[in-house]
Amino acid sequence: MYELLFATNNAHKVQEIQPLLPPDIKVLSLKDAGIDVEIEEPYETLEENAVEKASVIHALTGKNCFSEDTGLEVEALNGAPGVRSARYAGEKATHAENIDLLLTNLEGNSHRAARFRTVIALQWNETMHLFEGICPGTIISEKQGEKGFGYDPIFIPDGADKTFGEMSAVEKAQFSHRAKALEKLIYFLTHS
Ligand code: IMP
């Protein structure tokens, strides 16, 4: 059994990721590890932000760790909200406010294609590795479902007939961007 530090303060992400890992890898969140820092996401790409988070925590702890950054990229909005997904409606915006703004910006637009994209940055023995996961889908016009977080209630992944907000964590993992990126991370960890 070994522990891998996950540079996040987002409990939802830890809950989604832990069950997907092999039983001998235990994920520690920053809170679990007793680290109380708010990590900035200052850059314009998911890749740079993910690397920043893993680097900051590695510099603080000296430990191998990974981070992830995710964005919802909507075709009709030229890829917005993208890297700004968490603060689309403002710096301290709630998930509900972000969803409302997105739906307003898409009102009357029948082109609803979008994708979630996750980038995981793994700081592993002094080298940084990146893993990407993409989930294509559609933005619906009203929220459906209360599960998950973020934009889950308005996103139906391709191949499904309901939103992420209506899925259990296990169902979501069959489609999700985060699960796909994680699969690549696990392959790396179990083959290196
Ligand atoms: P972060 O910067 O990676 O923490 O995520 C940015 C924002 O993207 C979050 O605040 C959520 O609004 C949204 N987000 C990230 N992952 C998901 C997901 O799996 N489902 C729905 N929304 C998500």
C-alpha cells in the first residue's frame, strides 16, 4: 500500500478518484495530509494550472503528488468557459450562478456540443508527467439531477441518456473525462 498526495481541496474530486484506483494506492487530499493552502490557478491553460498545483505541493512537501485541472469547453462559445469554468460568473461564483450564465449565453442556440477536458499533472521522482481525458457531450437547457457537482446537471455525455447530475459516481466514471485521465495515470503508476 502506498499513499499518493492529491493536490486538491475539492472533496468531490477525491471521492470520484479514490474508488477508481487500485486498492494498494491510497489518495491523500491536502486536508488528509494536514496541508492548509489555497493553490492559485493563474494561467490560461489547464496544463499550466495543473503543473503549477503539483509543483507548489511538491515544493512544500518534497513528496510525489498529482493535481488535476478540468474545464468545460462549449463549441458555440469558442471553448468557454474552459480554464475559467470555476469562476465563469465571477471570482466567487457558485456552481448555480455559473450554470445560469452558461444557459443564458446559449439561449436560443441549437448548437449545444461541448466537452469536459481534464489534465492531470503528476510530479514523479523529479519529473512532471501529463495525462489528458476528454468527455464529449451536449449541454441541455434546464438542470436535471442533483448528484455530482459543477456543471454536471446540464451535461449529457455522448452515449448516455441522462446528465452527469443524474448518475452515481460509478455511472459517471464510465464516461467521465476525469476517469479517462486517471486511467492513463494508473497505467503509468502500475508500469513504472
Ligand atoms: P477545477 O479548476 O479543475 O477545480 O474545476 C473548474 C470547474 O469546472 C469546477 O468548479 C466545476 O464547476 C467544473 N468541473 C470540474 N470538473 C467537473 C465535473 O466533473 N463535472 C462538472 N463540472 C466540473
